[in-house]
Amino acid sequence: MRPDNRAREAMRSLRFTRNYTAHAEGSVLVEFGDTKVLCNASVEESVPRFLKGKNQGWITAEYGMLPRSTHSRMGREAARGKQSGRTQEIQRLIGRSLRAAVDLKALGEFTITVDCDVIQADGGTRTAAISGACVALQDAIWWLMENKKLKVNPLKQMIAAISVGVVNGQSVCDLEYVEDSAADTDMNVVMAEDGRMIEVQGTAEGEPFSHEELLELLGLAKGGIEQIIEAQKLALAESK
Amino acid sequence: MRPDNRAREAMRSLRFTRNYTAHAEGSVLVEFGDTKVLCNASVEESVPRFLKGKNQGWITAEYGMLPRSTHSRMGREAARGKQSGRTQEIQRLIGRSLRAAVDLKALGEFTITVDCDVIQADGGTRTAAISGACVALQDAIWWLMENKKLKVNPLKQMIAAISVGVVNGQSVCDLEYVEDSAADTDMNVVMAEDGRMIEVQGTAEGEPFSHEELLELLGLAKGGIEQIIEAQKLALAESK
Amino acid sequence: MRPDNRAREAMRSLRFTRNYTAHAEGSVLVEFGDTKVLCNASVEESVPRFLKGKNQGWITAEYGMLPRSTHSRMGREAARGKQSGRTQEIQRLIGRSLRAAVDLKALGEFTITVDCDVIQADGGTRTAAISGACVALQDAIWWLMENKKLKVNPLKQMIAAISVGVVNGQSVCDLEYVEDSAADTDMNVVMAEDGRMIEVQGTAEGEPFSHEELLELLGLAKGGIEQIIEAQKLALAESK
Amino acid sequence: MRPDNRAREAMRSLRFTRNYTAHAEGSVLVEFGDTKVLCNASVEESVPRFLKGKNQGWITAEYGMLPRSTHSRMGREAARGKQSGRTQEIQRLIGRSLRAAVDLKALGEFTITVDCDVIQADGGTRTAAISGACVALQDAIWWLMENKKLKVNPLKQMIAAISVGVVNGQSVCDLEYVEDSAADTDMNVVMAEDGRMIEVQGTAEGEPFSHEELLELLGLAKGGIEQIIEAQKLALAESK
Amino acid sequence: MRPDNRAREAMRSLRFTRNYTAHAEGSVLVEFGDTKVLCNASVEESVPRFLKGKNQGWITAEYGMLPRSTHSRMGREAARGKQSGRTQEIQRLIGRSLRAAVDLKALGEFTITVDCDVIQADGGTRTAAISGACVALQDAIWWLMENKKLKVNPLKQMIAAISVGVVNGQSVCDLEYVEDSAADTDMNVVMAEDGRMIEVQGTAEGEPFSHEELLELLGLAKGGIEQIIEAQKLALAESK
Amino acid sequence: MRPDNRAREAMRSLRFTRNYTAHAEGSVLVEFGDTKVLCNASVEESVPRFLKGKNQGWITAEYGMLPRSTHSRMGREAARGKQSGRTQEIQRLIGRSLRAAVDLKALGEFTITVDCDVIQADGGTRTAAISGACVALQDAIWWLMENKKLKVNPLKQMIAAISVGVVNGQSVCDLEYVEDSAADTDMNVVMAEDGRMIEVQGTAEGEPFSHEELLELLGLAKGGIEQIIEAQKLALAESK
């Protein structure tokens, strides 16, 4: 039995709040149950040095957790003077996923940086971050279009991400913290609107997993992501 | 004329939202107009090395700004690998102010760390942080008392902080960002409930200021802080 | 056509040279074609702080590239003062994979650190590193057994890793550098001797990939890993 | 009773030794009793990036303590790899204070950096540093004028700084170390020659302080600063 | 008696393997007995900032030890976030020595960086590194000449280095690790082909050393270096 | 001709001022002409971790230059966040030299740290530092004896250091900055009172140097060091 009697394939309640803060070109608070991540997309009229003169744009992401977003307080990365390997791994994943959703040539010489800061953590922060970041990215792109800096929308399709895993021998979708800690296998899937995959990261925490388990997890992920993309679209359909 | 025709001595709208996040022993979102700071107080059953065996507790604070809490995006301190001088100055001020409000002997061998993270900035983030941190601190202390770890409340009295300044030749209270950028003199005052001062920091940004101006600013600060402390107490009077 | 007319499912020439250096308890030079990684396993009679008193051992890994292991010289990480996100991601992956191969309770209170240093790079350094590290780990464990510090072999089964990908619309196994740079999809698979998976990391570099492509890549990976494990076992069958 | 029977309003012996070292454009050893700070002003014919093309100059300061300037040895900041929060706070204060004394437009595109290094500490190092730095700054400006790089003196007026505080219930001026450690309230005041204030920083170390105490401390500070400015002027009146 | 009954003036077996790795313009594995150092010379068509426009080239070196090149594992410098004082001292020595062998004006605006990475350590790693680096440097220079980027060979003469020392009261040449640990005096000598010296660094580890001992050590060094230079030349005489 | 018509073998004026600052157990300002280094010896009643329980003491040193001790301002190492390779090399040399002068067993479990801070630089700062540090060390040892913490003087004999070099084809003693910049060969010699050597570091800055030149430089160094040791003894003979 899952917490709150959730069904194996059920998502936690999903919420995307746009315009959550005032300054960012795109600002979204994404909630997957008790996991809350603030995704702020910032537009800059320049590109990193390695892209100068290549006539294309860039999308990048940074990730952080507020020190007390977690059950017990974690040290502040700014105070310790470096980002952990986990943080760097996650922000590289978010950036890579968002870039797969965008035609960088069509974006032109702009950089969009999406800051994903975890306000409250209850499992699945990286997948919530990717899902929220895509909405913030769309708002930032619309800001560019409204301000006549861009004519065509370079976002090819929405993307979203979900965590799935094997907990107590059962495949489940959208793990919360207590499930995540107990999972034998943990898989994060980033998928596009058309059902194709952008990233699959499956890890055996305890026992290795079989080909059949992998297929079952991918099936659950597909179902979850369809729900997330539907929620993203509903949020984006509201007037800003 | 001030923005929104605010009177010289008027505060922006004040809000203290307790229990803003789920895990911290005290969690308060403080809003001074469009300035929003999340203050999370974390309790730890130990003291720093320099206080071991001295039979007293410790209060400390950390401060950070989300990269896009500001008008244009600031570099993330965790990514740059160090906290700026400004950040360190502010978190030292917050910690020092909170310690002045607490009887550290009566606190016993606990450390309370208050993380003040700016979600949205519009001037006065450090004074909002101090004012919100004091409410979060009270909640964390009550948590200790409810959990029978502490018998007597070691908080001696509430403290709060306000920024005042001389803008266009006029002394004003609770500066927002556009006023702060234009101020000739900028002063932050931390005051206790009994009207006595804990910290006064006045800086001439342009011309030096006179004794008379100093007195006028102190008067404005006193009025503002009385309103803040009233709002703190109202918030704390609600059942948790 | 692949370089050297290699077949889609063919591996490059594989070599595991044991006892490559003199001091490490396990020392293996692994070669996947022109990719050469030195894997040194070091035994320490203690465990990290977070495992103290838990009656189990620990396996960890570090990864590095010699500055001129690559086509053009890369900055030395020690001189720049930090490990890149890529380096940290890879060494976390190696450590996690090796831990999945070992019964940490049966290992007892020893830490084995496997240093994987790339001497020459031509694609697939992380998968070569995992495959070589497992052989070095076995040698280090045998050293513990020969020295009567361990009675039972805690290695549950061999593990190995391979990179597969879609290059020019074709799924191929064991990518070398020129293929890797041109791949649309890139997947690293870590698998155990019994055919079950320990880690699957698939990334769309250009277009997203379909479920069918994923299955095809997994099939290629399985074939490649069987060959690697056979080569590992042959190498380990020789007297030291 | 104060050490050496000093009167409440009395300064320690003051000394400004110009041309203390050979290379700096302005070099002053300032002594407030046993507190000795070497202030070296260096002229550079350029401005920081953020001022490029703005047709003005810049004044900045750095502060450090020799490891054994203090009663017990402090760790060397260069060896620890970072400047403490206290150091950064002090050097920001010195720079800000000096800039308030200078017409940066009239300075032209020069940067003057004043290094304040504490040779021996006995309380009040930051206020001694500001007072000495202003003399070194004047010498550096005269050097620019003698070398025909500047026609008009951009120094608007002298500035100086003093620490005052409440020790054993008594307000006193120019605290030495034993008094500083025992102070209930500690205040640093930076004032210009015309009696107006540039910076006021008052901190309650123990009990909060009242409005009356604040006024009394400001009065003591004014008296002390007048003496310092007189001593600065006497020193500057000597031929170089 | 020395290990393996080596005579006082005898070198360990010497080997220089050119083209050890594939990408570097010069790549040499140097072996002094069980000490093995990989020296990779990389050519870059630019010079450091401080040489821009001065019409000359630059030679520099970096040094590192693989964590388990030594008897017990050393922490990885990249992970600790800084190079030790010893590492920096050695790489400065290697760079300085190589620059003394080259006419930098004749080199033109190229930078050659020689990375010296210790694969296995058994005493004398810095002197082996210098001796191997000079061979790698020659290969890199020949690469420049073959590629018509340079007409004249700027290498003035070969250089080599040896460690000598006083062990158990006896002067010996080319110390291995067990001797090095027991030495009273330790001296590293860098010498050119013409018998003149580039660097002499003698250190009393225990008792000071006399003028006579110094002379005796210099004599041993001269003999050893002649053998090394002969071995370098033999290696360079082979077709690449 | 040397500056000021100094003879080849002549030292600049030498001065050792004891008790230069108030807090250190030994405090010496050493002057070699215009080179001025403050050497403060600090006693601590403990030893570094690697010596715990070994029943011996430790001597160590740190070195720094005030930013404007030099002709043009150098960046502050504390601000840049690390000590340069040159700084580390020098402080390792100073520490090693002082340890050679002391019977560490006889010192007992004390650590003496000598901070050498360059107030004004005109060539030879490291050799002045060693020479001054030895006097400060003696004063710190006497402090230990006066305070009954030590019965026997563990200083075996005085040590001193000098720079010698070949300038314009001529061997000279005690180089000042203009000579140092022009030297072909630069040698630092650390010698004990009995004429034996502790450290010899000779470097060819331009052309390699011959055996004869080396001998000539050693002769000059010996003469210079005898004068320095005489001056040290005179200074130490004065009552404190």
C-alpha cells in the first residue's frame, strides 16, 4: 500500500502557478504533492563565449535546495563554497532536457537561464523542476515574442519528467520521499509531448533490475508524463 | 512624492505567514510590500565548538537571494563558490540582532539557525529578514517548549528592523527599491519592543548627514518598528 | 559505414592488463580500442564516518583524465581547483555501479577506493573505467582474502558497462570518439553477469528517441557486455 | 576607572607617520595608543570595469591583520583561502568612507587603492585605519598633482573615525582592547571635517541601548574626531 | 649496502619510451627503475598574456601524481581543490629548467606545456620528470618543424636531472624511495649537456652538510647526468 | 659597478630590531638595506596532528608580502583566495631551515610558528626572513625558558641566509632588487654558525653556470653569512 492509498500509476496532485514572482520573464511554482520548486526563467541578450557568432541561442539551468527545504537542515552550498556533485548532475540534466525541447537556431542569440530552487522537498525534485522549468521557459519565450525580439516560437514541443521506481517489489509512479528512500530501483524519465524520450536514467539501488521491470517502469512513466503535460497545457492556456 | 503616494512615515503593507513550509521548526514568509523573504528556523541539539561545555545556546543566521529575486539576474553564490561581502555582512547582522533578543543561558545547549532566503526583492530585504526571523525564532522556541525540551521561553522581547533614509531631501520610512537607489542617506535600525536600540547603521551614500537628520531618521524608524512589532504579535497570536 | 568497417554490434579490441602498477592492491589497465584507463583499487582498513559502527564496508571511485589524454589539451582539474560536473557525475556512476556488485555487509569494515585515470581517450572512457574497475576490485578483494582479512568473497557477480548509440540513423555498439561526437542518441548501460541492469542512462543529443530505438540499443548493449564479461573472466583466470 | 586613568572623553596618544614605506604614493603609519596600522595608498591609471567610460575615478580599500598583530595568533587569511566576513565588512566600510570624502568626478580616471594592514592591534583598528587612510589618500592625491596628472585637489574635506562605547555603564571614547571586550554598546562613527556624519554603526553587545545613550556617544565621538582631524592636519602640514 | 647491491655511483635502469600516447605532440614515458612518469608535451599557437607582442615563445610544465602511484594512496589534488606546495614547487622547477634549455626568441609565438604525471613512484620523480620532459619537448619541437611552423630548432642543448644524497654517511646517486626516506642530505641537480648547471637544490634533512660533501655530491650528479643524456640521445636517434 | 659603489663581497647595512611588536613571544624587524621583514614567532602548547604522542615539537613558518611592499602593487593573496606557488615555496624553505637549527626532541610538545611579513621589498626578502626568523625564534625559546616551560635551550646553533648571484658577469653578495632582476645566476644559501650548509638553491636565470662559478658564489655566501650571524649575536646580546 502506498501512502494515502495512492494507486500504483497515480500522480500526486499537480499544480503550476505562473507569475509566481515579479521580475523573471517566466516564473512558475510547480507542485508535485508536497514537493515545491520555484522555476524562474531569465532572458539575456547574449550567448556564452563558445557560441559567439554561431547564430544560435542557448538554454541553461541552475538548481539549488533551500537549506531547510528538507527534513533536516542541509548545509548551504554558497557557504560551503561549492555545489555538490548531486546538484551539478541535476542542473546538467535540466539544461540538457530543456535544450532538447527548443530549436536553438530559431531562438537566435539569446540565453535563457532557468533557476530551479526547491522551496520544499518530498521526493522527485528534479523531475518537478524539469516539468516546471518547461512552463517557465514557454513564458520567457512568449515574453521575447511580445517584446518583438522573436518572431517564431522556437519551442518544438512541451517536455516533462517523472520519477518511477520499484518499491517493495511493486512498480510505482511519482515517488514521494518515503518511497524514494525505500526503492530498489529508481528511474527518472524525461519525455516529449510526442511520446519520445529525451532522457532515461534508471539506477538499481539494491538488486539489479530486469528487462521486464524496465519496460513496466517505462509504461508507468509514459502515463504519468501525459498527465503532467496536460496540466502544463492547462496552466499555459490561462491568460497570463 | 513617494511611489503610490505613500506618506513619509507610512510602512508598506506588512504580512507574516507562519508555517509557510512544512519541515522547519519555525517557518515564516515575511512581506514588506513586494519584498518577500522566507525565514526558516532550524533547531539542532548541539552547540558550536567554541561554546561546548559553557552551558548556553546559540542563535545564528544565514542569508541568500534567489538569483532572480532581483530586477536583473544575479550570479548564484553557490556556483561562484563564495558568498559576497554584502551577504556575509547581512547574515552577521541578522544573527547578532537575534542573539540580542534571546537569553542564551536560558536557551540551553541548542543551536537555532535561521535561514533567510529572499524570494523577491524590492528594497529592505535585510530589515524584512530580521523582522521575519524573529517570528520564526519564536515558533522554533515554542516547538522546543511543546516538545518538553525547554521549560521557560528564553526570548526576552520581540525585535524588528526597518530601513529609513533621506530621498530627495526628505526623510522617509521603509524604502522600496527605487527610493533606496536614489537615497542620499540610508539607515537601518534594529529595535526591541521596549524602544531601545540593538543596531543602528547609517551610511551617507552621497552627502554626509547632519545630527538633525540623524534624529529625524531615528524618529521615523521608531514609528515604523512599532507597527512591525504589532504585526508580529498579531501573527503570533493566531493558533499555529 | 563505421570506422575500420566495424560491424554495428562489434566491440573494439578489448584488453585487461592486471598488475599494471606495483603499489595498488588491484591495478588494471583496461583498453577498449584506443581508449586506455588505469584502474587502481586501494584498500583501507576503515570506513567513512557515516558508516562507522554499521558493520559494513564501502566502495567508492574517483575519475580523472590526464590533461593530454584528449585530442586537444584540457585544463588540469587540480590546477583549476575543482572537478568539473562531468567528472563528478562519472565518478558517482562508477562508485554506485561497483557497490551494486558487492555485498557490503560481507566486505566488513574496509573501504576500497578505485581510481580510474584516463591515459588516452577515444570515446567510452566511463564504460571502460567501470569494466576495468570491476577487475581491479576483484584483485583487491583477493588481496584481502590472501592476507586473511576476509574469508568469503563479497563480490556477488561481475559487472561491466558499454556505450551504445544511434549514429547516422543506425544503432551501434561501443562508440569511438568520432561516432560519439556525431551521435543523436547516446546510452550507457551497466549490466551484471546475470543479464540484469544496474544503470541505464540514455540521452537524446539531437532528436528524442523512440521506444523501439531504446529496445534496439538495449539489445546491442547486452551483446557487448557479454563479450566484456568474458574478457574480464579470461583476464582474471590467469595467475596473478 | 579606565586603564591609565584616562578620562572618559580622552583619546589615546595619536601619531601619523608619513612616508613610512618607500614605494607607495601615500604611506602612513597611524597609531592610536598601541594600535598601529600601516596605510599604503597606491595609484593606478585605470578604473574598474563598471566605471569604464564614465569619466570618473574610484577609491577602494583592503584591510588585513598580520597573524600576530593580536594577543593570540590568528590564522592567516591567505593560507585559509578566504577573507573573513569581519575583514570584508571592514574593508567595505573603509572604502565607502573614503569615497564620501572625494569628488570622484574631479579625480578623473584613476583608481586609488588604500591597503590598511594592522601591525599591532589594541582595539579600534578599523577607525584608526580610516583615519590613517585619509592622510595616505591626501598624499597620493598630492603625488598625482605634483606629477601633473591632476590639476585640482578632489579631496573635499578630511574625514576621520573613532570608536565610542558604553563600558561598565559609562560612555567612553576611543576604546582599547580590554574596554572593547567588556563593552555593552560599541559604536563606530565616521565624520567629516564639517561635523557631518558619513557612517554611524552602533551595536548592542549585551543590553540594547537607549536614545539618550546614543546621543551621549555621538557627543563623545564628535569631540574625539575633532582631535584626530587636528592631528591629521598637523601631520600633513609638515613638508613631505 | 644499497638495495640490489647497486654501486654508489650507479643509476637504476633507464628507459625513455617515445610516442607513448597518441594525441600529444611529444609523449614520453620515462622510467628510472620503478619510477615511471608520463611526459606529454602539448603545443599551442599562442602565448600567455604577459608575453603578448614580445615576439617570443613560452615553455611551462605541470606535475601531478596519480593517487595510487605511491605506497599508500594520497588524496587526489583535484578533489581536495588545490595543488600542494610540493606540487607547485616541482612544476615551477620543471618549467624553469626546460626554459633554460630553449631559445625562447627562436621558438616564436608558441607555448609548449609539458604535463608530467607520475604513474608509479619510487623516488626521484621530479628528476625523472625533467629528464623525460626534455625528450618530449624535443619531439614537440620536431613536430613544429615537420609541420613547417618552425624553421630552426630552438633547443640549445639537452638537459637532464638527477637526485643524489647522503645515506648512512655515504654519498649515493639516483636514490630510490627507501634511500630517499633515510637520507641526511638530499640534492637535486639539473645539468645541461655541456656540463654546466641549471639548478642545484641541496637540503639538509638532518645534519647540515659540509663543503666537501657538497662537492662529492656534485661529482656523482655529473656522472649520472652524463648517462641520462646518453640515454635521451639514443631514444631520440630512433625513428619516431 | 654596483649601486652605491658597493664592493662585490659587501653586505647592505644590517639591522635586527627585537621586540618590534608587543604580543608575539619573539618579534624582530630585520633590515637588509631597504628590505624590511617583520618576523613574529608565536608559541603554542600543542603539536600538529601528525606529531601527536611523538614527544617532540615543531617549527613552522608562514610568509607574506604586504600588497604595496613592492614597486607596483601586487594583488592581496587573501583576496585572491590562495597563496602563490612562490609564497608556498618560500615559507616551506623558511620552516625547513629553522627546523634544521633546532633539536625538536628537546623542544618538547610546543609548536613555534614564525610569521615573516615583508613590509618593504628590495631584493632578498626570503634570506632576510630566514635570518630575522632565527632571532625571533631564539627570543620565543627564551620566553619558554623564562616561563619555566623549557629547561634546556633546544637551539643548536644560529642559522642565517644570504642571496648571491652573477650580475653582469660578476659574482656579488646580497643582491638588491635592481641586481636581482638582472642576474644570470641567483643562489640562496642557508648556513649554520659552524659553516656547514642547510640549504643551497642555485638557479640559472639565463645561461647555465659552471662549477667554478658555483664555488665562487659559495665563497661569497660564506663571508656574508658570517657577518649576518655576528649581527644576530650582537642583537641577541642586548638585554630584551
